[in-house]
Amino acid sequence: MKLNRILGLAAATSFVATLAIAGTSNMDFAKMYEKECQGCHGPIHQGGVGSDLRPKALKKKNAENLAATILHGRENTAMPAWSAKFSKDDAAGMVNWLMDWKNTVELKLDLEKVQQTWIKLADVDALAKKYPVDKNGNLKYKGGDVKNVKDITFATERDASLVDFIDSTTGKVLSRHKAGFAVHVTVTNKAEPRYAYSISRSGRLTMFDIGAPGQPAVASVQVGQESRGLAVSPDGKYVIAGNYNPGGAVLCDAHTLKPLKAYDTSRVIDPDGQIGPSRVAGIADTPYGPYFAVALKDAGHTYIIDYSKPDFPIVGDIPNIGKILHDCFLNENKGEDFGRYFQIASQGSDLMGIVDFKTKALAAKVHTGKKSKPHPGQGSSWFNKKLGKQLNATNSMNFGSVVIWESPGWNIVKKVKTAGGGLFVGTGEDTPWIWSDCVLGKPDKYNEVHLINKETLETDRIIKVGKAKGQLIDAKSGKVLQEWDATQYEKIPVNEVASKMSNEKLMPPVAEGKHGAKVKDPVQPRLLHAEPANHGKWTMISEWTTGRIGIYESETGKFIKYIENLTTPTFTYSVEHRQHVPGA
Ligand code: HEC
């Protein structure tokens, strides 16, 4: 069935603008935009990581300068140079096309139509009976893949559209599942840790039973065309996913994945008082109360949904947080305020908005610095003994700056310089550092991860992986503390197979330690996303460009080994670690 029909596409895209372009360019601008630009500039050009490219925003700008930006990129921002793909005429044509573009695609989220896309892939209850797992995640049958489901770490292989499950006590890849284009996030059900969920950018929500052998997918539903956020209620009853397109969120039963309610955001008021569609960005659950927080990216609001009440009403609507809301994390103050504050990045206003679940109002705006574009990823929240304060940190996308603030009080405590813009700051109980990537920095720097001391707030160590060797470096003296072989190897090809447990397709994992020939022209490793694993002993760092995940010792930063034969890994998620992190 065509998704457009299912989701009620109101009108087809207009071809008029494309035909009006002069010059010698043969580029299909709409297609190119969808493939290469939309991820940053938004499906309806309204901006996100990238700037607003709607005609109204571009009208006052010089077309030649805009074309030059496309060809050469823009220094110290995420805007890449496209001269390898665009000729001068292509760039000029693209600017014309953008300036004439009309939004004729109006999508509205419709619960009934989403419900029609629900698919059962395996019998959830039969699997639970045959392969019992207790509430603590211990497998109660012989021959399981792990002892406890919390030993499992998820990884996403972005460009291969795969979700992987890894035994994080050994680094062995257990299974690899087809779960929709560019899997974005995976989360677990904290009340029933055998159930896990993933959302792909292509709008596919999939539920897995990681307690059964082979971690089968058990159900899936198409919640939209472009999706990002995902959260599960701590009572284990509900899962909610957020869409960019059609704008809105879909709340489902966490045991069956059946959609129960749709929150349409196709007509909401934005910070300039205009009515229009808003994408849904960050979503979080909280241990603080029976709430989901849902951030409206373009409208600058956060909704608070109470899932304990009939029909799951919106019980709070906090406006004017900022422009272009993006990702979020919760504070981890010990005691009764644990998870009380929803900290949401506003990339259009360069701040973190602090929403209080208790008062259902804005508690503060933490300004992260001009053009800083905060992007916390999973974020970091820890107690600093020296200051006697709970601290929180985000990365900045445009330049290397980790911004640290206190909760409550909400004052900035420090900005720590790193080697370049980053996407993720991660920490855990068993590491003395917050680990910040520099993945949006220049290529000569995006192979570094900076380890910032949680007490002194200074960078102690740097992990730097070159084309042949990796190094752990003392940040102050520059001394190399450890060096390891980082030779890049070809992937061993495998063929898709059908699962025996579920109605899904799998890519078989390659046996540990096996790899193909040495890569002739190694690429610059691009490191991102540090995640504690193996009960805190290890930290996993994904390597986007080399197709492997590095395993490091959390206490020392020392390299241990690589998990190889993957395609563009961009994210890992340790079930055990996230059990203690609110809203994750
Ligand atoms: C990785 C993210 C990213 C991608 C992908 C991306 N851009 Fe950008 N783009 C940006 C950012 C960030 C800026 C804003 C830079 C700044 O702050 O000055 C920008 C700026 C621009 C501008 C200048 C806008 C202005 O108002 O000055 C144009 C034009 C543009 N992008 C076009 C494109 C096109 C066309 C593509 C696809 C071929 C593309 N971008 C892909 C991130 C991206």
C-alpha cells in the first residue's frame, strides 16, 4: 500500500518551479533536496539543524551568495560543501528552485489511517510463555543468547536500516534486524525490559522481544513518513513516537504496539504568531509523574501528556520556549526532584529550555552562547562533589563547546572547548568523565572524543583514531598514554535471510574477529556517541565512516577492541545503563 494514500496526502508536489529554471543544470532539485538537504533543512524547508530555506526567509538574501554557500559550505557550521555533487549551474538552479518553492504538501495525522498500518510479526504472548524472563530481566530458560536482557546493547546501522542487538559483556553481535530507513532511536520498556522499540526516520515503529532467542521483531506500525522521538512510560503500558511529517505524535499500547491516540500538530501557533504545521522533536517520559513531554519543533511549545487519565489528555502546554526545538534529556538530581526537569534544546534561539513537570511551566532558559546550536543527544547529568551541585551538559553543533550548567539555579558553570562541533555528550556512574564527540568538526578533528573530568571540568584525555593507529592522549601534556592498531578492513558480505522466530528479515552477524582484506584507501574515522556498556565497565564509541564500534575502558579511556563488519553505526543504547537514566 502506498504510504501517501494511507496518511492522506492532500495534493501532489508541483512541477512548475522545476520547469521554470534556466541554465544548463539537469538536476532534479526536488529529488536532490529530499535526499541530501531535508535532513538538516526540514521536509517543508522550515529549517532545523540547517537554516530556514523557505522563500520568505531567502527573499532578502543575495542569490549568488546562497549558491556559493551550497558549493563551498559555511565555516564553523554544519553546512557541508557540495561542490563534488553540484556544478555552478546546479547550485544557481537549486537557489532558484528554493526561492520559488511552494508548500503544496499538507499532511495531517489521522489515527485510523495509522491503525491500518499495524502489522503483527510474531505472537508476543506465545513467545513470553515459551521463553520466560522475570521482571528483573533474567532469562528463565536454557539456551538463551544472554543471561539477562540488560546485558544487551542496541546499535543502529544507519545507512543499512538495521537495528542490532549486541551482548555488551562480550561485544558479540547477536542479531541484526531490518527496521526501516535510518533507524534513529531505540528504547526499552523499563517495567518489562524484555521489550524494546525502535523508530526509523522513515516513520516505522518496531517492537522487539529481546528476551527470546534471536531478539525477534514482534510488531510494527507506520506512524508517519519522517519520525524521530520515542519514549516508553515507566509503568510499561504506553509507547509514544513523534513525527516530523505529518507533524504530531502517536501513542500506542506498549504490549501490542496498537495505536491508541494521535496528537496532530499540523495547525499550531508558532513563536511569531503564525498558524502552521509543526514537527515533533524531542519526546521524554519521566519518573516524576505519569507524563510524557512532547516538544513541538517549529511551534516552540512543549506539551505535557498525562497517560494515567482516560484518553491521555494534554495537561500542560508551555509556549515560547524558543525557536526550532530539537533533542532533550532530564536532570538526575538525587531524591524527589529526580527527572523533574525536561531540558530541551532550542537550536534557533541557542538555549536549553527547562520545563518543570511539577508546575507545568518554564523554569528557566539556559543560554548556551551565540550561534551555539545546543545538541545534547542523551545529555549528561551528574553530581559534582567539589561544587556540591548537580550539573548538566550539552554539546554545541556549530563549534567545539560543551556547555555545563547547574540544576536548579540554572546558571552556566563552565564552557569547555573541544576540537569541533558535536552531537553527543555521554557519561555514567563508572567513568570519571563526560565523553564529548566532535563529529561535526572538520575532518582532521572529527576523529577525536574529549574526556572532560566531572569534578575539575577540564579535559583530561583525548581519544583520537587515525587511519592506521588509535591513540589515547593526555590532554595537558600531549603525552600518548596508549597506542593501538586501527587498521581498517573490508566488510565480509552477508545475505539477508528470513527469521525463524518472526515474520521479518535479518542480516546474519559476522563471527567475531573475522574480517575481509585490509582497506586500500582508509578513510578518516568519524567518531560519535559514547555509551556505557557491560555494567559500566566499558564505553562504546560508534565510528560512522569505518563501520565499527570501539570498546574502551570507562575508568581509564583505554582501548579494548573493535566490533567490526557494520555499516555506518551511529548510536548505541545499553539496556542496563539506561534503566537508571530518567526519560531514556
Ligand atoms: C548537515 C546539515 C546540513 C545539510 C545536510 C545541508 N545543510 Fe544547508 N545549511 C546548514 C546549516 C547549519 C546552515 C546555516 C549556516 C549558518 O548558520 O550560517 C545551512 C545553510 C544553507 C544555506 C544558506 C542559507 C542562508 O540563509 O544563508 C543554503 C542555501 C543551504 N544551506 C542549502 C543547502 C542545500 C541545497 C543542501 C543540500 C544539497 C544543504 N543545504 C544541506 C546545514 C546543512
